[in-house]
Amino acid sequence: MELHPITEDSYSVYTNIMHINSVFNSVVTVTVIFIMLRKTPESMKTYKWYLINAVICCFALDIFVTLFFVPVTVLPWLLGGCATGLLKPLGPMATVIGWVLLSQLLGMCGTSLNFTLLYRLAAIYNRAHILQKKSVLILLAFIQIFYTTPTIIVVLLIHPPEDNSLKYVKENHPNLFDFYSTHSCSLITIEVPPLMPYIYLAIGSILFILLMAAMEIALIFYGLRKMRHKMSERSYRMHKQLTTALFIQITIPSSMICFPYLMFAIAAGWQLESSQLISHIALLFSTFHTTVNGIILIAVIRPYREAFVEYLKRAFPSYKIICAKVSCLTEKDVVDTVVISCSRENPSNVIVIKGIVNRL
């Protein structure tokens, strides 16, 4: 299959968007962690560290891809690409290191989310203290760090000498050779069959994480129903809210990673002519998941949502006034109204204009 030649201009927009994503991810992550550290209730004091661990791991994945790696795919079905980020000075090995660390961080992101679910499950059965033990924390850290080690070993074993990669590109894709030979480019392998163990391990690792997450979520909701009679209404609502937040947090951001890489795999497996473009779109889409994850955390978990709104009120006084005025309305007030002035001491002194709020 003949691929289009790659030039500096052809991927400049792609790399610029990557860098913009890194800025969004950084701002949202710093905001989320700040709110977590400052506004997490005492009842969530241990759980917040599991949440922060997941946030940091997923942020590390995205910031690595958007700032350090920034892969430009040359031969997608061979995982051949060029590192155009901060790893670029390392030469051809930059791409190999990029794929290795990408696998590592992807595994850490997935396992950290699973451990967060595991904590919620333990909390429902009043066994959260087990996940606070030093020995258990060391075990979880070991699993999180070394989960993708088999996949990484396969990558290092199938990686060919650089001379063989250059020869392969020159003979099979001469229109890409100039770009490939003058940039920090490398191929994970020069043949599809040796790549299959890596693909099987990578897909298996991702599917196992997703299956474990699905099983944990099912067990959590089952546990909530089973243990509800032993919980206060407040405790039940808290567990349900945190579990729902985790479910959304895992479903939406994980889809933003899994589906793009599925597109990547399909384009690579069928060696589509647009595989370069598809792989770049997939990578761009997947690297925005940290921002979405942070927004979900703030929006769904009540203490964080209220803290964020409070910070908005301080930053924008006019917003604070609007919130204060609307809060003066009671259930007896007309629904489709907007408050002009009100007083907490005398809520009856309210001047309203009808027919505005619903349109807002």
C-alpha cells in the first residue's frame, strides 16, 4: 500500500493540537487536585488518595503523549512512528521508549481506576480498613507499576536493529524514506506476525481492566442493595453518589481511550489508505480524556461541585449575586421567574419578572 509522503507542514496542526490538549489537561488536573485536597469531607479522607492516584496516573498518560512523545505515525500497522515531542533528541530510540512508556502509563491509569472501585466496594461492606494497610498498599502499587511488564518485554524483544528498519522503509515505502531517516523514527517490528503477541497482550490487558471494572461496579450496586438496611439514608446516598461518579468517570473517559485505539487497530489491520489520518485523529481524541475526567469528577461529586461553584462566586461577584438571588425562591414561588431583589430575612419581599427562567 502506498502511503502519502509526510512533511513538517503536514503534521504541524496535529502537534499543535496535542500541545493545546496538554494545556487543558494541566489546568483541569491542577484544579481538580486542589479542590480534592482542600474540600474533601472527613468521611472521604482515605478515598480521596485513591481518587488522586487515578487522576494523576491518567494525567501522566495524556501529558506524556501530548508533550513528551507526540507520535507521528508513519506505518501504523507496524507501530512505526516518529517522536516529535521532548523525546525527539533521543533519536530512533525515542519511538521505542515512547511505546514502552505509553503501555506502562496506560496500564497504570487502568489499574488505578480499578483500585478506586475496589475501595468503594470495600467501604460498602465496612472493610475499607483493609485497603489502608501498608502491606496491601505495597501490593497494589506493585500491581499498578508492573501490570504491563509482559507487554513491554515483548516490545523490546521484537524491536529490530535500526539498519533493518531503514532498509525496510527504503525498499517498501521509498516516498517515506527521506522523512523517516532524518527524524526520530523507528519501527517496533518490520513484519506483522512478530507484532501479534504484542497486540494480543495489549488487547488482553485492556479487556481485563474493563472486565474487572464492570464486575466491581456490578458488585458495588449489588452490595448497596444488600447493605442498605444497615446504612443511614445519608450514608447510602453518599455511597451511591460516589459509585455513580466512578461509573461515569470510567465509562466516558475510558471510551475516549478504547474506541480511538480500536479505530487505530482496524485501520492498521486492514492497512487502510487513510490509516495515518485515522491514527492521528484517534490519538488526538484519546488525549483529551483527562480534561473530561476532571470535569466529571467536579460535576458529579457534590462536595467538589459545591467547592467549584464557591470558587466561581469568589472569582465572579456578579455570578455570586445571581446565585444568592435565585436561592431566595421557595417552592411556593412561580417557577418561570427571575428574581430582581430579595431578602433572606423577608423572602416575601421579592420582585419578579415572569417568563424568563425557563428560557434560560
